[in-house]
Amino acid sequence: MRYLGAVDTLPSAAIPARTAGSWHRFANPGRFLRLTGRLLPWLWGAALAVLAVGVLWALAWSPPDWQQGETVRILYVHVPMAWLAMGGYVGLAVLSVIALVWRHPLADIAARELSPVGAAACALCLATGSLWGRPMWGTWWVWDARLTSVLVLFFLWAGHAALSRAFEDPERGGRAAAILALVGVVNIPIVKFSVDWWNTLHQPASVTRLAAPGLHVEILYPLLVNALGFSLLFAAVVLSRTRAAVMERRLRSLELAAARRLDAGA
């Protein structure tokens, strides 16, 4: 993986023409910082606005479920967190491929900053699922296929976050974590289809059945609004962390360059 500080110093002639106008142009940290500097205020604002509407709709306007009562309101956090934990991990695998194959410097940094956020989403999914399971199933936890596979997903998220920071050489840590992410992606279809493949306490898919959703529209619509709001928030947090990491590496690169000039002058 290329040393990030050197990317900004490359003259335009050193960049292959085939990469011009392609996604490779985002390998330039300066361009990434300018783009995210303009995008992030809008992204944060949209996330907070959508979540404000979604939370108010979920807590004040949506009705209780005829079977679950007020407990159904946990769904407005639990389901979006589950979607983000799975979808985010697919994104982590894509970033890992880009980092391993094309040595895209920002892909490595983004993957490193994504994993703690994904681990937090997965932990919230497990915690809210446990809170939901206690009144519905009479227990906080069961070792069925869905819950166990989500727990494995959490360990994969946490393992990536730890492994990417476990080596003094960031390149070695990034490569090892990327391999773990690619191996762990096989768990995603297990999580998704576990309720169809095995007999579990967890209910089958009720939102993604577009022909006949298993939720009443008065619950489905606020759920989708909250899912959008949490997704925007997830993206804003990841981009903010990535932007901060890029700035930190650029600052470290400038400090090293200044130290070398001082040594040379001495």
C-alpha cells in the first residue's frame, strides 16, 4: 500500500492516463478532503433531520403492535442496526479487495475506520435484540442460527478493528485485516438466510418481502425512515473518521519531511 503522504506530491504527469476520470482519482487525499469537506455538512444535516422525523414518528405517532405492544418500538433501532452491520460488512469486503488488488491508499484507511463503526452497529443489533427477546421469548439469548451467526459477525467486525491496529507497520495490519474481512464475508449469507435454512426462534424476513411485507404500513414506514436516517448517520461517521485519519497521516508526513530537512541541514 502506497505511503499516503507521497500521493499528494505526485505530479499530474506521473498519474497514468488510464486512471484519469476513473474512481482511481479518489486515491488523491487532497481531492478526498475537498470533496468530503463540502459533502459532510450536508450529510450530517440530512442524517439528523431524517432521524428527528423518524424517532418522533416511531415514538409518538406509530401505534403499538397488536401482539408485541410497546415492545415493538425496539424494532426501529434493531432492524436498521442489523441492516447496517451486514451491509457495512459487505462494504468492508469491497474496500479490502480494492486495498489488496489495487493498493488504493484510501480504501485501506476507510476500511480501518469503518470497522469500529460497524462493530458498534452490530453490538447495538445484539443488545436491542436481547432486549426484544426477553419479553417475546422469555430469555435474553438463545443459541439459534440467526443469533449465533450475528454474534460471529460481531467478532469479525471487532477482529478486523483489532487486527488492523495490531502491527507497528500499518501496511501489514491492513493486509492481514483485509484477508480476515474477505474470509468472513461468507458469514453474511448465513446471517441473511439462517431463518430460512434452519428452524429458529427468530422470525423470518418481514420487510424485504416486497410482494407482501409482514409489517403494517403504520410500522413499516417509520421503520424505513429510521433506517434511512441511521444509514446517513453511519455514512457521516465513517467519512468523518476517514477524513480525520487522512489529515492525521498527512500531518505526520509533513512532520517527517520537516525532520528530514532539519537532519539534512545539520
